[in-house]
Amino acid sequence: TPALQVKDLGLTIGGATILEGVDLEVEKGSFVGVIGPNGAGKTTLFNIVSGITRPTSGTVLIDGRDVTDLSVHRRARAGLGRTFQTSSLFPQLTVRENVRMAAQVALGGSLSPWRFPRPDDAATRAAEEHLVEVGLADKMELPSGSLSHGDKRKLEIAVLRATDADVVLLDEPMAGVGSGDVGALSETIREMHRSQGSTLLMVEHHMEVLLGLVDRVAVMYFGTIIAFDTPEAVMNNPTVQSAYLGTGA
Ligand code: ADP
Ligand code: MG
Ligand code: MG
């Protein structure tokens, strides 16, 4: 069973076609890059897969189960996690606390901040492990809002690690990250994929970073997927070259 299947997805808003005939089948454990010019529909596709946006037509299956009519919350329970183009952290809570809440949910608890400090509980230990992995070991006590942009992105990866999702959607995880942090962040993402065994989909404009991470690339163009293949095949695909890469986008 594929980890994720999207079948004939369409979205029309106020007479405008945003997505049309989107088909995608993602094998378990694979890492798929999603590229395409601004406005192609990449974030909209992620919003539909994660349940934020309802499609006009088509279906979404996670591990063979039709989740098209499930809420965001139920989909997360079905094993889906994601990041957003803009930050989804709690800025006034500490770095540790942001990760601990996610770990607590993954361990079967509720999404609530500290009541009593329990520094040795399982969620705290898991959180600290993930923060060491992403290189934020010395920043656990800081409010997440005080972090640099690059560190916030690392924290989002740690939060995602803590949720232990089976299917993970990363929407431009490197957006706004300084060139000095891009290498470390892409290593963090590679390590997440390697050690967690989850299926990853990532929208990213840093092409050289994306191509170094993924097994396959889906190319979106005007609301549909025009190619889905290995990075090399996609880069050499004449349709892709003339539609998208050739435009210098
Ligand atoms: P990408 O992530 O590839 O840059 P988006 O998915 O954000 O593209 O947007 C795809 C298209 O859908 C754009 O033309 C955008 O303006 C439009 N769009 C997205 N969401 C809405 C909405 N809620 N209402 C109207 N148009 C939308
Ligand atoms: Mg965009
Ligand atoms: Mg987008």
C-alpha cells in the first residue's frame, strides 16, 4: 500500500481552477520533492492532504485509508504531520516546551503546556533528544519567539520529529534560512527521514538542496502535476524544461 495516494484531485474557488486532475502515489518510506513556480498549487495540495482545505473533487488516501472527509485532527491521528510556510510555533513557550507538547501528544497524552515541571518524564526526555539532534541543545530554555529564523526552522523539525508522524509534509522548510544554516538544516531533514522511516514530501525552492535529498520529484504547473520521476529524469524532461525550468523560475 502506498503511504499516500491522491486521486484526481480538483479544487475550484469562485470559478477559478486552483487544482485539476492531480494524481500522486507516494511509496512508503520514500522522499518526494514538490517543485513548481509560485502559485502552481503546491501549498494548496498540502492543505488538501492535511485536511485544511476540502477539495471540490477527488480523494486522499493515507496508508490505503480514505481520509478525504476526515478533519485535520483525525488526519494527524491517522499519521500525518506537517510544517507550514509560516511558523506554527508557540513563541512565548520555551524551545523545550514546544517539542515536549508534541511528544506528549505522540505518547498518547493531551496538547497542554506545563502544569507542574516534571523534568524526567518521557515526553521531556524525548523532546530533549530531538533538540540535541537538531542542534538546539543549548537553547532549550529560551522562548521560541526569541530564536533566529534558522533556529526556528530547526525547532519545527524537532517538533515534527516528536510527533513521530508516518507521512510528513514540509512546506519550504528552508524559506528565509541563511545560507550558513541551509546545510545543517538539510542534514537534519535527511537524518529525520533516515532514522524515523517516515514518508516525506517537501516543497523547497533551494533546488540543489532538494535534489540532494529526494528520491523523486513531482513538478506542479498551473494546478496540475506535469511530471513525477527521479530527480535526474525530471531535470532532463523536455516538458518540464520548456514549461518551468526553461522560464528561469
Ligand atoms: P504555491 O504554494 O505553489 O506557490 P498556492 O497553493 O499557494 O501555490 O496557490 C495556488 C493558487 O491558488 C494561487 O493562484 C493562489 O492565489 C490560489 N489560492 C490559494 N488559496 C486560495 C484561496 N483560499 N482562495 C482563492 N485562491 C486561492
Ligand atoms: Mg507560493
Ligand atoms: Mg506555497
